[in-house]
Amino acid sequence: MTKKYQVGEVVSGKVTGVQPYGAFVALDEETQGLVHISEITYGYVKEVSEFLSVGQEIEVKVLEVDEKAGKISLSIRALQERPATVRKDEKPKKSLQARVDEHDAEGFNSLKDKLQEWINKSGQ
């Protein structure tokens, strides 16, 4: 690494390789980093090649620098705005019994009503 890259720094680079686990990005003539598949974007990424291609110029954020190993971890996702989380209506959760009582009361009542009739028939 000729240039010292700092964690948190935002730099431009060129995609030099695409693998199933991420993409390699050249930051300068001698320095290359990896954007792991989990750091490409928010949400699920099935194929890296759906988002990045060799030769593409991209902006990345430096997440980690391991000078001993000569590795730099990069992120595109860190430069994106986090999507709003979709929240379900905040309803109090009901117990299973409460849901059964609410939705299936008629079904159980009809069996309850039939029970006496069945008992009477079985005694004949």
C-alpha cells in the first residue's frame, strides 16, 4: 500500500473483479480492497454481478485496514441512506386461546350444541 487509507475515509475506485462473495476494487495503482456482498446495499443481494461490473467506477467507504495482511474492507452500503423500516401496526398480541375464542367461537358452539344430540342418539 503506497497511500495510507484511513477508516471512515470515502474514496473512488474501479471494480477489478466480481466474485460470489463480493467485488475487488482498485483504489490506486497498487492498492485493492474488497466490498463484501453484505456491504453492497441494504437488503438481500443474491448476485454481486446484478449490482457491480468490472470496470465500473464507484465510491466506497473504508471500513477496516489491515496493513499486515495488506487488506482493506470497503463498503458501498455505508454511503447509502438506510431505508425506512416497514412497521406493522402496533397491535397488542393476543394469546392463541384469545384468537381461537374470537375467530372460531361459532365452530365450537355448533359442536357443543350437537354434542347433546349425539349423546341422546347413542343411548337409543
